Amino acid sequence: MDSYTPAELQDDSPLMFIGRSKASSIISTSDNKNLTADELSTFKLISSSNKLGLVACGTSNGVSLLQTNHIHTHFVEKSTNPVKYQTIKLDGTPSYVAFSKDSEYLGVARGDQVFIYHTGNILDEDTQKPVSTIKLNDNVTSFDWSAESLLVVSKQSTQVFSCKDWSKKCEYGDVCSGGWSVDGQHLMLGRKNGVVEIRSKDSLETCSCSITLKMETDVEYVHWFTLEYALLGLVVPEEGYPLAPLILPIQTSQKDMFDQDKAISLYDDINYSEEESRKRTFYSIYLEPWNLLVFGASDFTKLLVAKFTPNKEWVICIIEEKNQASIPYRQNQLFPLGIATDFNDFTKLPNKAGDQGATFEPAPVLIGLTTESDIVAWSLVDKFAKSPYPSLCEPNINAIKPLTSSQQSQSVIKSPIESEKPKPFTFGGGFKAPEPSEKPKPLEIKQDFGFGGGFKAPEQTEKSKPLEIKSEFTFGGGSKAPEPSEKPKTLEIKQDFGFGGNNNFGGGFKNDFLTTDKANSGFGGFKVPDQTEKSKPLEIKSEFNF
């Protein structure tokens, strides 16, 4: 193996993500046995250390350690040779892998144990021994590091250990998930039936604040990514939609730390796979220099990016197809197993033409694991394209391109910090409510509405009659209003706005995480007001029912 040199942290360096796609650089691990798709979806099998310049990937016989500078070189040289890696051998597949906050330790969970390795000698097979082994009474599902403590979660017994001597500090029961605040001062626990708790690090035995979410289902995922916000994964009782994401505002400086009425549902932005056999798990990471939250699911084919803007809005985007690389890996499906980031300097490499004077812009690199135990890596944007590509890593809102109505979609969610007067809601500029006037006027749609085409208002006749819509709006086309009948009828929309279904890209879910109102909401909660006896112009209000 090549000599190892730690890399310095660079604020303007590339990022590294994980997602499902095809690979431009294949890192062979053919000595491993094959894993089924269901086995892979159970684990978060990747973690990264920017301080060390390493990526750790869980495989069927342990953990493979890769140096990120080797991966970068492969992209530029278009090398087909396997990238060198070091393996920590285990008897079985780990269920969770994560570096500590300071990169001093690597934790590897397998079965009911967590093996703690010191990273100073992790690349040396002769000294590659765990410094401690933590054992629980049940299989470990996840763990999370703070500067002083390690939280280890299992279904039966969740415990907190000291990072100094690995002694147990406290123990909890009936915990589904958990995570530390970014400053390590508070611990959040997700329990069954929608209960979320916060505890101080100095009083872990005492609950400082707790709430029961209005949707009383198990909280299976917790990522407290800033002091003010946490990403939660809720189990959804509807068949085929077992886990849904929710951003929950938090104020630790106040006695009542939660305000669930201002929580933000991200369910409408995720298009899930139709493979029912896969277990859904979430993965996410927050990139503080850019105020970006990147998240996805083990059966979701794309990464989503949530950007918190200076205007205190959450802007949800899917990275545009044209900015993704052409990747010639076609045999196996690659499902996401986590996200790894890499801030190491990539600008020193030569450009595609071999001109040593030019450099690449910072751009994401992805790593994943196939169902045949191949570790694969690829560039999110095509570095070898003739035309320049936009940088996705600049610390401004233009770095991530919002999707247009003619391609996919953009969802803008108002921040709970500021309340503003509702504004007309549009899908990329196509459909707006008419302004009220003194005299009632029939509904008039001046622009075609559709994602790829398809909805037009009927021609007006001598006797104006209200519009009736019985079929759903679909992505790619096609819903037309029925011909006017003899008797006037009020505006009626019998199915939800959605991309192939109810309120989401994949269909079939009502957004009632936090409200008892069963009204369906799309991107931003589009609703039609009730009609009264007297004819009134159609009014569309921008309501956000999360």
C-alpha cells in the first residue's frame, strides 16, 4: 500500500457523497462474498474522516479503508486499475461504521458489539487491534459520537459510554434512535409512539424536555444537524411508506424547546423505489460552510439537498440530471448506504486537456457499495465534458440549481423563524390565482399548466360555467378538463396534486405528520377554498400544512 499522508482541511475543496447510480471508477473487493440487496439496506456502511483523508466502507468481511487522494487520481487519469485499500477483517458484516468527531477513533458495530479502533495505527495490520470493545444485550442499530461520549442504540438497551475510559454512564429502554447536538451539550432520543426527548450531557438521567408528535409513530432516525434543527425519520403506518423525514425546530435556550407546529415535512420531495423488499433507512449530512443538508433513503434513487437561505427559507432541490456524470456501470443496482464528505484539496490535479496550468473546480465525489460487494466511486459532475460545468460547492444559493417546472420541480418552504403574509403559489411560474376584483369573474387560466404539458382550461362559451376537474395532474402530461355540462357545477378537485400520485413524486401519501387536518397538500400545501352560495373568483392561498 502507498505511504499515507494526512490531508489538510480545505474550505473550498470537493465534497464526497453517497448515492445510487453507475460507476466511473470501480474499486474491486472481489474477495468478499455477495450481499443481497436486503442485507445491504440494513446498514450504514460508510464514514469519512477529512482530517485523515480516509473513507471507511463496511463490507461482508469487515471494513475497507480507502485514501481519498487515490480516488481523485482515478477520476483524472480515467484509470481502470483497482484502487488500493486496507481491510479491517471481522467475522461478519458490520451494521454501522463511524469516525469520532476528532477522527481519533473509528467505531465499528457488529452484532451486539462495538469495536473501537485508534486511527493512529489503523492502517498497520500488525497493530490493527481494537482499543476497547463495548457489548450490549441486543444487536446494535446505530451509534453517535460527541467529544466526550458515545451513544450506542439497540432495540432493547441504549447506553451512553465515556470516551475516556469507555465506562457506562447511563442506560435507557425503549429507544428507537438518538443523536448528540453539534456542540455535544444535549442528547436527543427518539422513542416509540412519536415521543422525542432532550437531555443535558450533565444530567443524562433526567429528561429536560419532551414532546409527543401529533403523528404518534416510532421515531427511527435522529440527526441533530444544527443547534436549531434536527432531522427525524418517522415510521408511517401506510403500507409501502414506512419511513418519512421531518425537520423539527429546536430552541435549547427556552424551557419549551420544541415547536412542532412549525416543523417541516420533506416527504413530498422524496421519490421512493418500488422495491418493496428493501428496508428503508435514512442517511444525511449537514455541510455547515454551505448551509446544506444532504439527505436520502436506502431505496431512493437520488440525493436531495435542503438549502437554508439568508432569507430564512428552506429550499429543497434535486441535483439536475445534466450536472451528473455519464457512468458506464450497468450490471448491478447500487443503493445508497450513507454519505461521506471529502474536503481535501482537489484543485491541484491537471485538467482534462493535460494543461498543468488549469485546475478543476471543486465538485462532489460519490462512493457506494453494490449488491455484489463492489465498492464504486464516481464524480457527480462530468469533469471531462467539453463545456464547463457549474460548481456545486460554492457557499451561495446558486451553487445548487433549483429544478425547473419543465424538468423536475422545486419546493420552497418558508422558515418557521419568520412568518410572512401568504403569497400566490406557483410551480415554476405556470399557475396563479387571479387577483380579486369588484365583480365576480369566471376562472381564467392564462398559461398552460403541466410538467411537460397537459392542462388547459376549456374554451369559454356564451354562458360561463365553473370548471370541474376530476382527474389528477401528472408529471409528463395529460389531464384535460371535461366539457361543460348543462348545469353549472362548482370547482371540484377529487385527487391530489402530485407527480404520479398524492403529494409526492412517487405517489400515495397524505401530509398529516403534524396536523389533524386531513387536507392534502403538495409542494407548499396547495388547497382549494370551499365554494359559497354566491359566485366568487377562485382564490388560491399558499398554505403550508406540515
